[in-house]
Amino acid sequence: MSRHAQENLASILLLAVFAGVIVLCQDFGARARMIPLPLAIFGIVLTLIQLVWHNFGSTEELQMDMISVHVPDVAAGEAPVAPIEKAPWWREFVAYGMIGILLALIFVTGVIPAAFLFTAGYFLVTRYCSWWRSLLYAAMLTASLYLLFVVALQMQPYHGLLAPLFP
């Protein structure tokens, strides 16, 4: 079976899974289908776009095989390349620390304030962007989370341990 046929078959199977989710969602109540139904519809749309693009699009610029590994030719006189060193232990510690900070922020302040504080703090500490841009990105993320979950899906977010202090 050619790679093209395999990709089409995988896309068709994915469409069948999304269609199955839509059929199963019909037995749910209105609130219970608020998340899986839009996700399945979005998945079907994206899969159909991928199918159309794959079958009718230009393939001249898509001639890349992500699975194949290209090994450079090594001349007989060259020394082998040194093995890749393992990342320092502190990077892993920092990653776990960031996850711990996010969980603590959610537990103490709630989901919406934690998203703002963590996003702004991450961009500021890593110096990914300036302070005003960090605050802008954090505000945009927080607003989108609020609009999606609180306004559109009418879900009540967790307010954290500090919620009783602010009436």
C-alpha cells in the first residue's frame, strides 16, 4: 500500500472516530455535549481540510519524509563526533518547579488568576518578551479562557482558597 493510500486511510478512520463521537453525543444532555460535540465537529472540519489539501494540493514543496534519517557521509580520515551530553539535572528540576508553581497558583488563587499570573511570570522570567508584551499576552490568554469556559460554556471555574477573602 502506498504512503498516499495509508494517509488517506488514516484520515478516513479519524473521520469515523469523530463521527462516532457525534453519534454518541446525541444520547447526552445539552450540557454534557458542550465539549465533545464542538471538538468532534472541529476535528471533522480539520480532517476534511487535510484530505482535500493532501489529495488536490500541490505536492512539489511537500517532498519531505519525516521518518527517514539522513546520515552524513563521514570521510575515512575524520574523527567520530563526540556523543551528545545529557542535559544538566537542574533543568529538569526547574521544569518540575514550574509545574509545582502553576499547581500552587491554581490551588490558592483559582484557574483564571493563575493563568494570568503564570503566563505573565513565565514570559517575564524567561525574558521571552518585554514586560508590557508579557502582560498583553497573559491578558489575551486569560480573556480567551474566561470567554470560552465561563461565558460560552457557562462553567463555574475553581476560585481557589483565597476566594472567601474577596466578597
